[in-house]
Amino acid sequence: MPPDILPLSVDAVPHLRIPWDARFTLDELRQIARTEPNLSVWNCRTGEYVIGGDWRHRQEIATIVDLAATSGAIDVVHGLAALCQAHGRRLLVASEQAERRKREFFAAVGMEELERIVVYELPRVRSGQTRNTLLRFERLRLEDAQALEELQQLDHRAFPWLWWNNEREFALYHGVEGVAVDVARDATGTMVAYVGTTRFRGWGHLDRIAVAPERQGCGLGRVALDYAVMTLAASGARRIGLSTQARNERSRRLYESYGFQRTPSQDYSVFGRWLAPAAADAADNSDVLGR
């Protein structure tokens, strides 16, 4: 790292240049420096800083949470990448949901576009329940260790490596108000699909939908999608949104055939800088139904 770029410490927090729209308070920054000293850096000359965190609670991937820097932004991001690499991280990512910068900036800090995320909305939510004889849905219980293990295995087979959920991510997600995770089993009792949804007042979001790769092409994705929409509608959702990878043509065809419409103004990209060679488990499986 350049000599002016240092890991963020508790003693350094009073010297930071805090912008008016800062994401964190001074007390929160002290707590971050105390509990996660290897995920943030600052410029001791200018007071600029970048706060990192775990991507989806995964210790092998770091993400930029707050970049409080202007002219020195490139230097502090390079410093964060060096710090993350020194502590064994494989990848540093930045989502435009949290950090809107020009593409030239991401290129300057060694980041490439990993994913373009496209957003959809179902403008008219129909009520009622369709007939389903293919799958049996049940609500996930975190205390059911076997079901949670099955869910993780299904998740990792159905999603690209970048989007895998681990046990901690599932547990924290499951505990959010309005969130429901429903798993689907076939006639043999095998878990072959799951959906994760969030409802807030009259709005619903389809967070996750996955079908086991070997069971795709049999209509199970449509059944799972219909179940998720009907469940949200029954709980009071009048509008439903979702997002998926732009290159996931299978999922996009399903959503569009169901009536979901694109909302391009909400699209965003995820950029990343590899800190170690990309492994085989990071390979593309974008044509798998999941997201």
C-alpha cells in the first residue's frame, strides 16, 4: 500500500474527513475499526477512507460498503484491495447499489463488470391459487439442520458462485421481518426448488427462486414462481418486483412469459477485482434457473 494509506484504527477515526452524507456515524466507524480492522483503510494525509465488509457474509469475498473519497478514491480502493489480499480474500466487489461511479473509475481500480443486474416488476398481481400437483411446498425452519443443509446444497448448485448463500446469510435473511423461505419437494421427498420472498405492506419482492439444475425444463420453475406470486398476493402484496442477471436468459424468459415487465432505470452492475486466481467454482452457470 502507498505510505499514506493505512488500515483504519479506532485512534484514526477522529481524523477522518466525514462527508455530510456519510453512511456511518463516528461511533459506528469506531465500532467497525474495532471489530473489523482488516476491512477498511484511510488516507492519513487527506482523511479520505473506504469501509469494506463481507459480501453476503462470506469471508472469501469483500465488498465496498462506503467510499468517502473524491480525488483520492482510487488510492484508497487500491489500499483496500491490498489489505484484503493480504488477509486471504479471493475477490473484492463493488455494487452500484451502494457505490455509483463512472465505469472509468472501476477500470482504474482494476475492477471488471462481473454481472449486470436487470430489474422487473409485475404490475398486476392476480389473486387465487393455481393447481399444483408437482411440488409440495413447506416453510423452512432454521432449527431443522437437515433441511438447511439440503437448502444450501441446492442453492450452490442452482446459483453462480458469486451469489451463493452460506448458513449465516440464510439465518440472517430468514430473521428479517416480512421474509419467508419456502422449500419444495417432489413426490419422493427430494428438495428440488425453493423460493425466498419479502413483503412490506402492499409491496412484495421475489428475492430468490431456484430449481435443481437436473430438474429444469419440466415446468418446476413456473410452479415455483406461481407459488411465490400467489403467496405474496395472499399476504397483501399488490406489486411484486424481482431482479436477475442480464445473461440469465432462462430466468428472463420465464419472468417475461409470466407478465413481469422490465424497469431499466433500476438496473445496476456489480464490479469485481480478483485478488487470487478465479477458481473452478466461480465458473459461469448463467443459464441455470436461479435468482
